[in-house]
Amino acid sequence: MARVAVLHNTLDFQGGADVVCLSACAALQRDHDLTLYTISDTDPHELAERFDIDLDAAALDVRTPTGAAPAARALSAAAPVIGAQLAFRSVLLHAAFRRRRARFDLVVSTANELGVPTPSVQYVHYPQFHLDRLPDGDGGALNRAWSRLAAPDSDTFGGGTTLLANSAWTAAVVDDVYGVRPSVVHPPVDPIEGRAEWDERRDGIVVVGRLAPDKRIRDAIRVVDGVRERGHDLTLRVAGAAPRAYRRYVRSVESMAAERPYVTVERDVPRARLEELLCTHKYGMNLKPEEHFGMSVAEYVAAGMVAFAPDTGGQREILDGREDRLFGSTSEAIDLVAAAADADDPPTLPPDRFASDRFRRAIRDAVGRAL
């Protein structure tokens, strides 16, 4: 049994990265002495329940640096103005962990790359440092400062580090930044039980995930407006976590929905309700371009829905590059959804492609090799 430290900058945004973190902990806690270091105001036990992750949260040793809780609350409160500042949280966590690193045999970062002593396993959702190295990178002066403080160097990636990425698209971006291409381990998304037959499902679209500006939920409402103008009586159900950082945006979405009787918004939805929506509606949609993987899109497939997403990022892999499911603009999304509603064909993608047993096995194998 090895002493393993899992580093995760924050659980407060309650998205796909946090599913990866808690799923990795679940995969490792049986065989290793596991400690989770994070700067979070979110209870891992509550989050594991929400995402239906089989984690023994009571047995998980969770450590937060001194002052981490108020810092996490302050950063979340300021996020509508200054942004999520995930790289800054990583810098704070990196600095706090440096004094404790000698206690551990292995470091596992589940929130992107870090300059930690080898051996390590690092799971990248999208590079958080050296964004100025990308042609369209927009990290700014602060990101350059954070990079000097906590980014890995060539020695870190030169030996002893196992580098993983959530999609082939992300792996290519990592290669552009660091000249190293990670192995791809897609996040865990299990088939959802209770999937209704196609002809028993409601003619509606579901949008799930964080209720956040980058998810462009207001655009989803506009897509449904356009499809209804084509003569299809489709409804829209928006359901997901409403972190404190996005409270202003959530209110704007709820205000927009209140003007439309066919749009419903549900905050902080329990897992059972989320699965009910996914298993009883025909269509799922994501509007965020260049999604690094696309957990919500994978969940649509896992629930037996026909899924739509922007024609960029890792979600192309989930939808196998299908031109009739991937769009480049809101108007194209309207065209595709309207065409699908006309055809009324059931989905063809397998619901078990990203099952969690595959993810856990890959994480355990990576940790075993690193040790």
C-alpha cells in the first residue's frame, strides 16, 4: 500500500473535472493510503452523491491548507468579476503541498499539470499554465506569473511522470504547449439505467451540467425558440449545479426562461431527478464550443438520447464526428435539431462507451506503473 496524495485545485465548480477527481479517489482508496488536498468549500461526500460516484467519502482523508475555506469562498464570490482563477488556486495548493510532499510515494493531480516531484500521474482537462504558447492563448500576465510559480518543467515531464488527457483534442493542445503528448483516458460516464424506449420519450431537449456562462445556456433557449418556429412543439429542461460563482448568470437564465412556458430551469438537481430527465426525453444538447471532453454530451449518449454539440473540442470524439449532430452556430443547431425532429430516428451510439470500470482500471494501471 503506497502513500498517495491526490491534488485537485477545487471542487467548487462541480463539473466534469470534479467527477474525475472523486472517481480517481474511488479507484485508488481500496489499495492505497489516500489523501486528497484541495482548496474547496464543497463537501466531497455531497458531491459524490450528486454524481452517483461509489466513493467511501467518510474514509477519505481530505486536507485543506490553512485559510483554504475562506479563500475558496472569496474566490467563488469574486468569480463573476475576475473569473474562476483555477490556475491561481493550483498555485496556492502547490505552495501548501510542497511542505508535505516528502510524506508521499506518489502524487496524482486530477486538475491539470503541476510542477510536482516525480513520480506523479497528472490528468489534464486543459493546460492551465503557459497559455501564451498557444496561437489563440489568452492567459494574460497573471497566467505567466502563475506558470513561473507552479508549472512543470522539462525535467518533470522527462521521466517519472505519467501524463493523461481527457480527450485526443486536449492531448494535442498539451503537445502544443509542452511538446509531450499524453495518453487519452476518457472521463467515466456509466450507462444510465431506466432508459425509456424511443417512442415513449417526450419530444423535448435537456441541457445538463453547470449553470455557467461558458455553457451558453441562453443560446440553448434560442435554439429551442428557433425549432419551435419551424413547427416542432419541443420543450427545454435545463438542470444542473448552480455554484455560488455563477449566481448572476443563473438569475439571467431563469429570467429568460420565465418568459417561455416551454422552458424550465431546475437548480442543484438530485441525481435521481437528473437521470429521470435524461431517460425520458429524446434530445440532449451542449452549447459550449471547444469543450475539452463534454461530460454532459457523454451522459446524453449514456441515457439513450440523440445528442447535439458544437463541432469543436473533445465532444467530436463522443459523437464520432457526425455531421448531423455537430454544429458551428446557433442557426446550424436549429437546422440539425429540426431535421432530427422531422426524422424522429432513435440514437445509434452505444451507451457504455465511457463506462467507469474502464476509467478506474486505467487510473489504477497508471498509478501502478508510476510506483
